[in-house]
Amino acid sequence: MNANSKITITPITDPMQLCCPHCGAVALVVGAHDSGKPDFGAALNPPPRYWIDGGENLDIGPELSPAQAAADGFYTTLHGGRCDACGEGYSVHAVKFFAAAASRFFIESYVMENVPMGVTHFQCAHEGETWLMTDYQTPEGPIVGHWFGPEPQADDADAEVRAARADLLRLWDDLPRSAAVEAA
């Protein structure tokens, strides 16, 4: 993390709630080492399994300087989800950092979360905004993910992509790449 950064990292000890930007209902409950959707009871039959249900690559590589792009391996995404309480759509954008020399197997297995991993969750804060940071422990090295949102889904998909890119680029140099060293 940049020494001038104002980003603080706090381990999650009490559950963190990520809420629908439309109605305020809890979309995801995050504990220190786990997360899950709240139980809305029999109202939803069958209950949805995921808090985000789709995503796409959010390619910001061309907007990074060569030094920024080469410093870490990274994968940026824009996800969509739907509130179980009000039915409105929301978006979540994310970046995961990992070793730049990571193998294709590592990326497909661990970065894409296709195999189980140990996780520790943190809350990051910067100038009044907060987001979820996840430290994934894998046999081949750590992955640190930053999850921003949920935010209301934009009617204009291109505008939503531009806003997510701008948000990541604004914080890029200061986003923590390691939880163990930088946790407060």
C-alpha cells in the first residue's frame, strides 16, 4: 500500500452486511471467514443461491501505466445481482490481485474460485466509503480481492462499465495487495 494512502483495513469481527441499494435489505452477510445470503424464509421457493449471479471481465489493463500493469497479476470484473426482497438489480465490481507469474491453472482454479479456499474477510475504508476485502489462501500463494457495491444497476450498461473502471482506477495504486502485512 502506498505510504500516503488513507485506506484503512479492519478485520471483520462482527458480521458485515452488504445491503441492497434500493430497499436496504441485506444482500450478503460476511463474517471473518465465511459469507452467506440471509434467510428470507419460505417466501422464496427455491431460495436463490448466490448474491451475484453473473459477471463479465472489466478490462482496465489498457488504462493502466506499463508499471501498474506489470506490478501484479490482476483480474477485474463487473457482476450483477438481484435483491431477494425488492427484486431490483444491483451491480458489484471487483479486482483480485495475485502473483504476476501465476499459472493458467492457478488463475482458472483459484482466481475464478473454482476450488474451495480458506478466506479471511476485512473491511476497507477510504474517505467515507467502505468495501469488502477478501484474503484467499491457496496452496500456490495468496489472492487479495476487493469488492465494491452493491450499487444500483444502471440502465446504460456502457455507463455502468465506465463508472466501475473509473472507481477502480481512482484507487488502483493504493488498494492493498496483502492483508496479513497491512491489516490494522
